[in-house]
Amino acid sequence: MNRHNETTGTDCRLFKTLDRFGRGTDSTVSEIEATDFSSQMLQFRMKAGAEFPIRLTASLEGGKAPIPPSQIFILGGNGGGVLELVFAFLRQQMDYGQLCILEEPLIGGYSALGRQISGVNIRKCHFNNLTTTDYELSILDSAEASPYIRSSGTKCQNSIKISIMIALIVLLPFWKLSELLERRRIK
């Protein structure tokens, strides 16, 4: 502050609300957790909260694998919510680097001195060396489809039993009828 009560510092940050007494923040994303890693998919859940319209772009960066498409979320300023990030159709056993989040407010802002600011954004990366698993290992732990392993679940066994019962119910009357006809021929 100078002698005219003007801010002269270089403090540049986002606030979660639009008023000047809002809580300062380093990011509008408060929680990120990795929920599922498989041979062809990385899945995350993140909680984002802002009281103004904002665009969140999530991408995988810095790995040795080809870069998958980014996911873009636009929050309307109603306090945010929980977002599911799913990066599917990935290659197995590949390093995809880090999960990076780019946060871009969709409104204009003003500095403490009243100057208009546009193009403010925050970019943060989370996790390191995000790697998909081996296909053979992942099918043992998850419900991924496999052309090599046939399910031996109870549903399959029950369907075989039901098919046999239906066949017996349908064929049994014809078998009895053929026995009756044979007896009549013999007499």
C-alpha cells in the first residue's frame, strides 16, 4: 500500500467468489483421486468449486505414450461439483506422464487498481508416471473383457441347467407319445 491507500504489490490470484472479500485460492479444484487404472483406461474423480463460470481442461502430458484427447468441462458457476475423468482406449503398459488441469475463468476480471484483466488461468499437474497396466494382469483383477478367458460364473452354469430342463420338458411328452404308439403297433 502506498500513501494513497492504493495496492502496489504484485499479488495476482483467483478468488472463489466475485466479491473483493472472497477467499483467495491457488486452484478451484479441491480434491483429485485416481479411481481406476486398467490396461486401456485411466479414471479419476475430482471435485471443483467456483462461484463463477469456469472451463476446466484435463489432459495427460509428459509421458512416452501418444497423447490422448483432453477432456473439457464447463462449470456454470453454481458452486461446482464432482467430475469424472475417463481416459479410455489407451495402450497397455505405457507411461502417460501427469494429469494436468488448466483452469480458465470465463469472465473478465479487474486488478486491485481497477485495470481489466483477461486471459487469467491456472495450470497444475498432479501425479507422476501414470502408467496403464499389463493386459494379462488386469483381467485377473477387474471385469475387463477377454477373448481368452471364458466366464465360469453361476449365470452361465444356471443357463445350461435351465436349457436342459426346457429341452426335457419339451421332448418328454413326445417320447411318451412315441412309446404309446409303439405299444399300440405291437398289439
